[in-house]
Amino acid sequence: MGLFLVIGCQEKSREVFSIKKELDKLIAQEDTDGDKKITIEDKGPKKFEFTNATGKRHLVEGTYHLSNLLQELAMANDQDTIAIGNITEAPSDRISRLIKTRYWDNLTRSIDKKGLAKVVSDTKATTDTLRLYVPYEDKEAISYFQSLETDFPNLNVVVLPKEITPVYVKTLNNRSGILNLAHDKKEGRYIGKPFVVPGGRFNEMYGWDSYFESVGLLIDDREDLAMAMADNFAYQIKYYGKILNANRSYYLTRTQPPFFSSLLKEIYIKHPNMSREWLASNLEMVIQEYETVWMQKGVRLTNNGLNRFYGEGIKIPPETEEGHFDYVLKKYAKKHKPDFESFKKMYQDGKIQDAQLDQYFIHDRSMRESGHDTSNRLDMICAHLNTVGLNSLLYKYEVDIAFLIEKVFNNDFNGQNAAQWLSKAKKRKDLMNRLMWDDELGGYYDYNFKTKQPQKIESATNYYPLWVGISSDKQAKRMIDNLFTNLVQKGGVAGTTDISDKTSPEAPQRQWDYPNGWAPHQMTIWRGLLNYGYNDEAQELIYRWLWMITKNAVDYNGTIPEKYDVVKCTHKVYAEYGNVGTEFDYITPSGFGWMNASYQLGLSLLTNTYKKKLNQLIDPDELFAKKAK
């Protein structure tokens, strides 16, 4: 007879029908484009009736309720009940509930016997060999994983050399693999510390994604995962020398925007009675990262006392999609005469030398280290910029470290006190105000330390000073006026103003630029507005962003992707790399990490009045007198 479903909210209203039969019938009737989703683009009648085993008839109407029914039926394969209330659930309640109860767990990975197969065998593996790279000094991990090679016939455990150089990392281009992370020993068992991946095709722990995901995790009472992410940050600093872009071999030479101090402080604020030993061990690694990664002169610390991104590495980054650099490389192939494919190989092998092209890839890797891969704001210039975003984050490191030393360690941490760190913060703030603040325009701008001129491009990262507390009240007022004039769109804050290359039809659409909007930018700007008492403006931007996410989820079968076009308010983004999180059958298994977090943070900040309007999907331009540009 097959699997049957009991449906209802209360014991007396439970009713039974065949899951498989009704799922097949629903798909056949309503999924007219055959993508295993029910969306506003399907041309079915948008009414579905079924009869349960007792002969009672049920009618479900409309795209949203039909797609919810589809999702509930798909999830019920290994269950015996679903609640009819889940089908008619208010949209924001449903999205938030699934994030908390389903998506976080589906995004969680671990590197140990239990989780190894999922982590190392993914779409980025180009051969049958599954490589796991283990640090030279982690003897316990080396022994453990080598003992698993008999259980995983395709597993190749590779011990990294004691000294990891860009030259060595280049030799791994065709032998990429996952880098090991931290572990616990419980009752003699090796257990990998869990981590949350961004979503979709990703199986790595990414640097700044992990912080923003943790904001959502802490809201959802998953401090276990947030603390594990902090421990994995500490492991990376200890064994790889930095918090990695992500724990994959070709990222060994670069980091990502620094958020470790923010993570540690927010965990402490949520749980002030937590272990001082745990806090001390992680604070030590925060300080180590600050001193050895960011304050290394001539690398990420420039002569003027401010910082830059600097992704070390040699030649073409191997992680990009096929053809990603063709637009640039074709120009150099003409210069050096060989046919295009021969030129690419000869350049990568070092048989053709070109200092200008080498410089391009230094800028490119630095841009990837910034997390904004890619943006016309940073393309071909990133390594020459003291960026507002990076220096704001390092200012926050300095004040966060001071806060933790004073509040947790009685103003004495390994001989350091809060005043020492606040002095560093003041020096950085003064430098930023002198070199980055433009009083005529009323904003902070990235500073080109080569030309000694600001780069006057409007960017969401220019507003990080609001979040970290650098701006004066007068500066904040002017910045917020500029924000709404230049970057606020119907669906939230765009990454930049329109800085696309209009001189060539072949120029790629950069995914971090206008018209796209990203979760980390929204989250930092919301908090920045609230820091300075701009509550109404914060409510508006939160509502715009949540409305766009909610409307897309309602219209497109629960889709929660990596990024949005905030002008057209759609997940259908036409830019490099596509849009992770839009390809799935029946129900998204995990949404997207920092998008999930932005939704939970936004809901936690939104007033009840706006929540009601959100569930009614009232257009934001009908609510706010000050229309987005």
C-alpha cells in the first residue's frame, strides 16, 4: 500500500493519504516547466485537491501554499506525519523555522571518520583521488587520518611541509584537496570540530562567511557551532599561519576579512559566564593573527600605518571557473604572439614572463582575499588600496581586544592592558580620518597609498565605520544621507553604485557590484545605523531586505540564494559564478549560510508592526516615504 501520511494540527484532525501518490499527482499538475518546484512561472491551475484515506477532500490554492505542500510532502519521506499548519504558515515564520530546525544542520560538516566522505568528495574534486592535507605539526591528526586510508580506498592523506610557501602551494594546483581543521578527543575518540559551510557546492569553512553565519547561529541558540567555528579559526592560525580564505589547499596563501574578535566578543556577550580558559586560548590567537598576519610590514601593513589586503600566490589562481580570466589574458596573448591556449600554458609554466600580468594577479588574489571576488572597485588595484572596510575591521579588533582584556581578564592579559589596545585604535582612527574621510562628499573612501589619493567609489564597505564606531555623530549623519542617496535600492543596499565597464561588451558583470546586494553588507549597515540611533532608517533597510527574501521564497518554492539583484528584487542574478542556492529539487536543503543569518538577524530586530506587513508582502515603497533610488 506504500507510505501513508497523517496530516493535521491536533490529534482529532489527523487524516491519512498516500505521500507518493499525492506528490506525483501534485508535480504532474502544477510543475508545468518540469523543474521539480512550484513557482509563479508554472502555468498550472494553482489549485490542488486531494482525498484522504477516509474520503475527506482538501483544497490547497495559490503558488505559496502549493509549494509548501510540495516541500512538506518531499520532507515526509522518512516521517509519518506533517501538520497542515505548515502549509498555511506565515512566510517569515516558515523561513525562520526552517533555518533554525533544518538548514543549519544541513550546512554543518566535520572532518573525521563520520564526516570525511561528504567533505572531501564534492564537485570541486577533479579526480577519483580524495586528498586531505594535514599540518606537519598535528601528529595526532596525521596518525588518525592515515589509519582511515583503509576505510576510504580513494583517500590520500598528505602531510604538509613544515614551511608552506607560495612556490609550494602552486605545485598543488592540480592536486587540490581539503585542509584539516580542529578536533576534540571524547572517550578516546577523535571527533572533528564541526563547522558551517556557505551552502550549495561548498564543503569548506570560509573565513568571513563563518562569522556572519555565527551571528545567526547565536540567535538560534546554536552557540555550540559558533564556538566550534572559533576553535577552527584558532586551529588555522596555529597551523596554517592565518584564518584561511577557506580550508582548501589553493587558499593556503591568503586569508579573508578579519572577524575573529567580533565572533569571540559576541559569544562572550551571549554567554558571559563561559569558560575563561576557552576565552583566553582564543583571545591569544586573535592577538597572534593581528600581529603576524595583519601587522607584518611590507605585506598587509603599509608604510602609512594602515592596512591592505595582499593575497600571496603565483600566476593564475586555480580555483576559478574555466574561461574566467580569458577577457584579460587575451590582451596579453596578442602581445606575446602565441595562440591563446599556448600562451596560457606557457605563462602558467613560467616560460613566458610578464611583470604587468604578474601584477594583475597580485591584485586579483588580493581582491579575492577581501572576500569581494570580484568587483570593479578592486580589480587591477586592490593591493594598492588601504580599504575602509579592512581598516574598520582592524580598528574593531583593537577595541574588541581592549574590551575583553578589561571585562574578562581584569585588565591584565599576558602583560597587556586595555589602554595599550585603545591607543592603537585611536591611532588608526586618526589615520583613517586624515587619509580616508572626504569632508566635501561626507564619506570615507578607500585610499590608494601609491598615488596618495582616495578612490572615490561609493561602496557598502565604506559604511563599516558606523558599525565599528569610528564615525563622529556629525560624520554619521552625512554618511547616512549619502547611503540613502547612493546605495539604497528597493531591496536593500547595493554593493556599489553602477561602476560597470561600459567600454566593452565582453567585460564581465562583477558579482559584488551594482545591482547586486549581499548579506554581510546589510548586516553591518543595520547594526551601524542602530549604533548611532538611526532606528527608523534601520527598520526601513531591514524591511526592504527581508521583504525581497520573503517574496522570492514565496514566489519561487522557498529559494534562498547567495545574493540578490536589489534593484529588480530577484534571485535571478546574471553575473559571474551564477547564484548558489537556486538549484534544488522540491525543497532547498539549506538555503545559504549568511543569507540565513541575515534573515534571523533582521527578524530579531524588526518591529512586530513591520513583521505583520512583511507576512502580507506589502511593497516597501508603499511603506516608506523616502523612496529608494
